[in-house]
Amino acid sequence: MGKMLKRYRLLILTMILTTALLIGLGYFFAEKQSEPEFASKIDRIMFERKNKSPKFIITLPDAAARRAEILGQQTQDKLEEQNQPTDENNLPKGFSAAELAAKIPLTAKLTPIANPTALNPLEIIPDLSEEKNGMILPKISGNGQKPWIEYAKTENVQPNFYKVAIVLKNLGMDSMITTAAIETMPANISLSFSPYGRDLSQAVRHAREFGHETYVDWLLCSQNFLKADSGPMAMSITQNKEENLRRAEASLNVRAPIGGMVVSSGIADDTIAEHLLFIMQNLQKRGLLIVDATGEDGINQVKVAGLPRRKADIVIDTHFVRKDIDEQLKMAESIAKNNGSVLIAANPKPVVLHALKDWVETFSPQLTYDQMKEQQITPEKPLVLVPVSNLVVE
């Protein structure tokens, strides 16, 4: 027996080592398999296994403190530029509650228009409407009257002045913003209401009582439709053109004077061009106009003979910062002077309402050529606010 063990001792030793190696590998991979999955390398170096305390502590700066630090630095820079004194510790003085409140563009700070002049008619004209599948829709009357003309108003403009049209869209969703847009914005600013708004017939009547032209939003399919659904009244790339037309008609079922549709941003490319053409042809047959407020060229590429239309030159739909908005309005002035007119479409955020009202109040009063010659006056801003319909042609 001893001789046999000596003869095979190398083989036995090899088997023992191999078995130990296999057991060791199995244990190692079992441990790896049971390790938690860390989101990042930082998590891995911070924590050890077996519920031990953190190996490292990483302290991130407090967000509020960092914002205060940045604001303080910006304030300090402005004070240094203006050579204004700081406090005894050479730190910028903070804003008081009253000063801070004064800087917030609240709609309550906007002054309502006194003694507004209504834009008639306040109700739909029977000859300019028809019933279809339980909906009341605009139509061209038997004698050729068109809603976009009959529900509009005209503003006279002197030859030496340039036209500025503004349409606020997506109204009716927020009652405070809607009321502010209706009651505080100049009458020649046109208003367009979301089909999802509440009490739209009453809201449209209210707007016309303050002299505004009234329209309704045409919602395209969301460009991020897999994550953001624009709702049952928006166009859909998965529906046929008849269903998309029905959705547009449902948006028009306001039962109040509507002159046309303001097209909001969304999908308007070749994949849905046939649907867009089908709907726009229907709008033309109903005597309605469209305002392209998408900020892109998709709608503009769809040609429909006889359709009254206008593409917005400036679309204020993102970056609601007063400085950026003022820059866009300066650009609008240049466009008006170069082209004779400019159309601005805007989302009615409070800061937008404040910026627009302040800007319009800087327009020079209209004077005839003879008056300017007699008074030897050259208007600084020869701009005139007009309703949207005044820039639209068939």
C-alpha cells in the first residue's frame, strides 16, 4: 500500500490541488455574483461589502447656497460696475421682500384696459355656421360671406408706419392668465384659445367684449409623441385623415365667433403632409384663415389655393426670460421696417404679457405725412399694432 501511494503521490497531489482550485474559483465567482450593482464608480469606492460603514464621504455643495452665492456675485459685479457702495463687510446688499415682489412679473400687476370697445358680433352669425354630427362649425354663407372677414376688424395705418400683429395662443387653460390676456392686453392683440380650455364660448365672448379678434388652436401631433400625448383633439400619425379632420373640426366647435386656427408646433413633415393638405383644404372651404405659429417650415410647404394664411415671423414659445424676449421684440422691429409688417405668435406666460405690453407702449403715435411735416416730427418707432387679419391675404 505504501509503495502504491508513493507511486501515485504526484497524481494524488495534482488532484487535490485541482480540487482546491475549483473550490476557490467557485467561491470567488459566487461572491462576485452576489455583489450589488453600483450605479457608478463613486458608489463602488464609497461602500464596501458586508454592510460596512462608508469608506469615503463625498460632500456636495448645497444647491440653495450655491444659487445664493451666484446671485450675490452677480449683484456684486453690477454694483461694482455702477460704483455703488456695498455694506461694511464689502458684501452685496440683499433684496427686501418688497423689492423681490416688485421684480416678479405677476399678471395681477397688469393694468386692465379702461372702457374697452367691443368687437361685434359677440355671438356666431347663423348664416356663417352649420350643424355637423352634433357640432356647430363655421362655414361660408350662401352669399359668400366668410367668417375670417366677418369676425375680424380693420385698423387704419398711415403710409409711413409699419404694421405689427400679435397673437397669443394656448389661452383658456389658466383662468388668471386668460383673464389677464383679455382684460389687460391692447384690443388689437389677437387671442387664440386651446380646444381643451374651459367655457370657451364664454371666454371668446369675453375677449370680443374687449375688442380682440378670436381664434382657436390647431394642435399637431407632438414631436415627442412616444412620451408626450397632445390629447384627443390633436392630430395623430396613427389615425387616418378623416379622423384627423374630425379632431380639427372638434376644435372648431366653440359655438362662438372664430375666424380661423393658429397652428401650434408639432409634426408637420412628409409623413403627415397628405393629412395636413386635407384639413387645410377643408378650412379654406369654411372661409377660415390659418396662422402658422410652429416656427418651422412644414405647414408653409403645404400649398392650398385660396386659403388665407400667414406665417409668424417671431415665435415666443420657449426661453421665457425677459432679456431674451426683449431681444426678440427688437428683432421684430427690424423685420417690420424691412418688410412693412411683422407677425408675432407667443405663449402667454406672465413675463411675456409684461414684455409685450411694455413694448407696445413705446410705439410712436400715428401721424399723417402732413402732420409730421407741419410739426417737424420724425417718429422714433413708427409701428402700429393691428389685428392678425390685417396681415392675411387669400
